[in-house]
Amino acid sequence: MPTSKDVARLAGVSQSTVSYVMSGRRPISEKTRKRVEDAMAQLAFQPNAGARALASRRSQVIGLAIPFVPDLHMGSIMEFISVIAATARQSDYDILLVTDDEGPQGLERVVGQQLVDGLIIMQVEGDDARVPVIRKLPVPSVLIGIPEDSKGLECIDADFELAGAMCVEELAQLGHETVTLVDWQDAVVRRHVNYVKRFHRGVDKAAAATGTKVIKVPGRVTIAGMEKAVTKALKETNGIPAFIAPEAANQDLLVEALHNLGLVLGEDASVVVNCSDRIAERQRIPLTTIGFEPDEVSRRAVHRIVRDLTDTTSRAHEALELIRPVLKRRKSTIRLRPQR
Amino acid sequence: MPTSKDVARLAGVSQSTVSYVMSGRRPISEKTRKRVEDAMAQLAFQPNAGARALASRRSQVIGLAIPFVPDLHMGSIMEFISVIAATARQSDYDILLVTDDEGPQGLERVVGQQLVDGLIIMQVEGDDARVPVIRKLPVPSVLIGIPEDSKGLECIDADFELAGAMCVEELAQLGHETVTLVDWQDAVVRRHVNYVKRFHRGVDKAAAATGTKVIKVPGRVTIAGMEKAVTKALKETNGIPAFIAPEAANQDLLVEALHNLGLVLGEDASVVVNCSDRIAERQRIPLTTIGFEPDEVSRRAVHRIVRDLTDTTSRAHEALELIRPVLKRRKSTIRLRPQR
DNA sequence: TTGGATTGTCGATGCGTATCGACGATGCGC
DNA sequence: GCGCATCGTCGATACGCATCGACAATCCAA
């Protein structure tokens, strides 16, 4: 493997000049730069990452803490990872995976070894064991999700409260006076306390503001359970029923349950779900969705950690950033009264 | 951050002794080792990865080339990644992501910069653009999937041929004389030529061996299309129909289509699909599956690359390793004649 | 008891890059 | 034409660890 010294020799300059050509931290004449760049190209030179990290004390690598995977819909996690890695590359960073089975010490390790310059922590939950560890680490981190106590931390998440409100407002505006919220599954509700609570708050506020009645039924795992829950909700509803299913895992069950009960989406019932556009569009009846914009969240997370690593000036960017969800109207909702 | 020199000073030994304690490449007396280890613990010492890589010429990092994501079922990709990362840690390696949007040059970059010691390439397809690049790289790599010309490469994949054969044999043994293969979607068939072909070969061989008639219908994207395909297949079948759906994306459609046509799985029809056990078990009627064992494939891939990186002796481990699929009998298949 | 092998430790050096201070060359205003 | 700032380049050094050769101490066999 060629080194910068080889490049220097071939270009007839000193090694430090080669370094300055790469970094641009000192002015270099056009002539010299050209010679060096030609030499680099000719040798197919690539700077050695280890040496670079050692000398500069920065690895140009960001650690990405990925969640343990038992969640049903991990397709979305993959979307995050993919976008995060691609976005990081645009700022000349690479992504190193930190899995959960090393526990929070995994974070201490990669930071301690100076393998990474900063961290992005995915799927942060209410009382996340990683949070206290992160607070002590001497590198910046950005959390995706919001822990119970977010003071002093940089957090990014979808605006679940707004999402909840938007769902209710949309349905209310369509003319529904009663809506049923098919909740997250119990296991999730207990764990991810945080964003579920926020979604509920949004729903409740919008319900109060619009005078909508909200029925909450717990999330189900089986189709039979879902049919029972839907049936119960139907009894309490006058007129055309409306459903909100923020957890993607519930969506299939809800749609199927309604189908089995003889209700046609967009005619006999309104449904708003959260799932990827690709999936929503493929349904027999394309679903109206409230999108949590994982791509946008991912991009913002990378941009923020990169900024932390670049602007050495303004430390402590404490801030909580909420990404606005997007409502996409498709065929699964029905207008009961003329648009205001 | 403490360095090995700090540890040495505190322990009253030389820096090289500290290094030998860590690597074990020279004998160290019990007493000295204890003193050094205590000093390390006291200072919470962690060796600097950059310095280590520079001096030892190995980064202890494996590059993982992840596929571009437009595939529907990317949940499974996440499973691979997760297991790969965890397994790598067990051998003291970390995982660096290499996304596809840098193109094959991404691989050249991470290797050229000596960021990684080796590569695992996921989702290798018939004429994968990364393959020619990999052949030229001066580090070992392990492919998951099999390219057209696999000579001289280390490849691991599920044994699709065996899987195809197992599906047909299972259904034949249950007493079905005609089975319908719901094929991969056209786009996939054209791209991933390789494993689709292998699956077909297995199906054909087993069909010939068992005297089973096989109807092939193309994979569908819509429920209407699937219903039509199923109807057509039913016409050509005498008695209880049987279906094989190796592509996970087709499974929901197939199950729903059969349901809509009034056929009950395990009573009026047999169905064998490929999807994760978790999902298969959750269906209203738990599905008999042919599992492609992504965890096992992932683990083997890591073990092989680690071996390549460790055994510097025996180079060129060219080998094609096929992981045996697993058939799990559930409720979606029906026995038509007593077991032999 | 002595020679040679083995064990345990140290000092010195190199890995490839970034960066600092130094210094000659050039341009500017007066 | 002079001093002075700016530009462009070089040499030297540091970064933290692994590794090699050297060497003192210990052990065993003859």
C-alpha cells in the first residue's frame, strides 16, 4: 500500500506538503497541488485510517447503537440504518455498529478505544439503560427517541403528540364524531412509555378541541382478538366508524378484521394507520397514513452529530427536535360532510 | 485518556510489558501480570484503536456491505446484520457498514484506507457488480449469496435447491399429486437469477423423483392478480390443492387469496411458505414453513471471515457452503394419506 | 559447579499521518 | 530601493501501540 511518503517522493515534495494538499489547512500553489494530486492518482493512494486517527485524534467514524430486535416491524429499523449510513458518508464519516448484547458497556468500549468520534443511539426509550452511560462519555451523542429525563441531551424523534392530534383532527374534519384508537400492544406500551404517552396526549387534546369522542382499545396480537375489539368499538359508535392504528403491527389485523366484519374501508369505515408509503399504496384499498418520517429523522440525527463534531466552538447543543409527521390522504378514509 | 505508558508507569514496568500482558505473545510472570492488570483497571485503560491498527496493521474491524433496500421484506436483512454484528464481537471484531450508494468503490475505499481487515458481502446476486472488485482486493471476503462465477470465492447461502426439493417431497409425501409453485415476483426473478434457479432445480428434480405435477404461476403484487393465479391453478388440480410460496412477499397475498376463495388452509388446501417462525406462528392458521436460516448463515459467514483473518497459514479457503433449510410442520398442510 | 537453554523484562524502533515552527521567496506600500 | 507582511514549502516531532533484539535471572542437566 502506498503511503503519503511515496506520494511525496513521486511528486518531488515533502510528506507534509502532501498532507496539506489533502487537508487544505495551508495554502498550496496550483502547480504543486496538481503534481501531488497526479502522484496520488498514479499510485492510487489512500490515507491510512489508523495513522490518521492516531495523529489527528479523530477517527471519522460514528458509532450507531442499534436496538435489540424482537420488535415485529424491524423493517423500519433497517430503513433508519441505511439512511444514517448513507448520510454519514456524505460528510465523510463511516458507521460502526454497536449492538445491544454488549450492553451499555459496548458504548464505553468504542468510545474508550477511540474507535468512534460520536454516537447515534437508536430507539431510546423512557428509562433507557444507555442514557446514564452516555451522559458520562466524553464524546457527543444524538438520541433517536426521548428518555424520561432528556435534560442536557440531544434528542430527535417524530412528533408523536402532533401525530396523534393530526389523526383526530383529520377524522373530525371528515365528519367523524367518534374515533377508535387501536393502541400499541401491551408489551410496547409498558416499555416505550414515552412516545405512546405523547401520542395519547395529542389525541386527547385534539379530541377535546374538536369535541370528538375517543374510544381506546388495546392492541391485539391475534385476528380474533382484533375482531372482538373492533366489534366492541362499533357498538359504541353512531354512524360510520373511524379507526386510528399508530402501530404498524396492528394495521394488518385491523384491516383484516374490518374486512371480515363486512366493512369496506373508505365506504363503511375510515382508517388512518402508520406504515411506510410503499406498503400503504400496495393495499387493496390504499391506506391513509400518518407518516413518522424515519428518513427525515435519520438525516437530522446525522447532521446534528456531524455538526457537534465539526463546530468545536459551541458545545452543549442541548435540544429536543421533533420531526413533523406527514398525513397522506388515500382511499381508506371517507368524507362525511363537505369540506369546510 | 490513559495510555499504555501511563499504565506502565503506575505498575512500575515498561510500556512493552504492558503490551505483552495484553497480547500474551510473550510469557509474563504472574506477579507482573497482576500488577499490570490492576493498574489497567485502576486507570480504566482502553487501548487506542488507531494506534493499535497502525502498529499491528490490523484494525479488528470487518466491513459489512449491506444491500440497497427497495426489497419489500427488509426485516430479514436486519436480522442478518444484527446477528453478524453480535457474532463478530465474540471474536473481538467490530462491524463497519458499507452501503451500496457509494457503489463498489466503497469497498475499495474501506480496504484501501485499511479501515477493515476483511469483508462480508450481503445479498450477492448473479452478476453482482461488487464481485469483480472483491476479487482484486488484498483482503479476504465472504459472500452471502452466490454469484454466477463463484470460482475462487468464499460463498455461503441457504441451500435453495434442497429447499425446493424438500417442499415438493413434503407435499408429495402428504399425498398431493399436483403442487403449485407461486414464484418470485418478476423483478426478483430477473435480478436474483441465481437462487431462484436453484430453487426451481430442486423443485423439478423432486417432482421428477416423486412423480409430482408442478404448476408454476408467476408471483403477484396485487390480491386480484393472486386470486386469478390461484384460480387458474385450481382448475388444473385434481383433489386438494397444494401451494409453495418461497418468497415471503407473496405469502400474505396467497393466504388471503385462498381465504377469499373459501379455502381453509390445512383442510381444503396445503401451503408451504418461507417466512420467519415468529410470523408463521402468529397467523390465524400457523403456517408450515421452509426456513432459510438467516441466523445460521450469518454466523457461518462471520466464523469464516474470522478464520481467514486468523489462520494466516492456509490461504485460499475457496469453498461454497450451503446451509440446510429447515422444514417446520404447522397447521397449513394436510395429510391426504397415512404416513409411510 | 558450569554451560546452555528458558523465562521474564526492558529499551529502541517503526507504523503513517497531522501539525507546528522555521524559512526562503514573493508581493506590497512608501 | 527598503522593510514588512504573505505565501508556499520543508523538516522535525508527536500520536500510542506492537514488536524485535538484548540481556539479566533462573533453571536444568551433565
